[in-house]
Amino acid sequence: MLLTPTESQKGIIPILKKENRNLLYVIGNEDPYYKKDTIDSLKNEATIRFKVIENSGHVFEDKDNNLGKSVENIKDITAFVEESIASGFLG
């Protein structure tokens, strides 16, 4: 599972696209590393599933300082991982 590596390490995008293993990519849309065009470039990759967490920053904190929403963000990420395992995408 990848957590916001692409903009901090631009050279990784071509590597991700060539990867034979299935990957999960999770990022908050308020993360300073979030770039919509980068995410869009991964949308058609069969080996990459991604989740953009709305209104969240680099550590998935709610940008409105709502602690409950920050906890929900982590639960959503956990569910995303669990669903990817249960579906056979990971594992």
C-alpha cells in the first residue's frame, strides 16, 4: 500500500505503472503532495486501485479539525484495504 509517494518522489510514477503486483494508493485531497493530474494518470492502471480521502491532509486528518471525521478517515482506509483483500485484489 502506498501513501502519497508520487509527488514527493516523481520518479516513482513510471515504476508504479510497470509494477506486476497489485497496489493500493491512498492520498488526502488536501495533502500538499496531492496533484489531481498525477492521480488521473493512474486511473487506467489495472494493477493500481486508489482512494482519495476528501478534505484530509497528509496523515488523513480532517482539514476542518473534526476529530471524529479524522477517525472515520482511518476507518475508511482500513475498510478499503480489507475490501481489496476480500476481493482477491491483494493477497
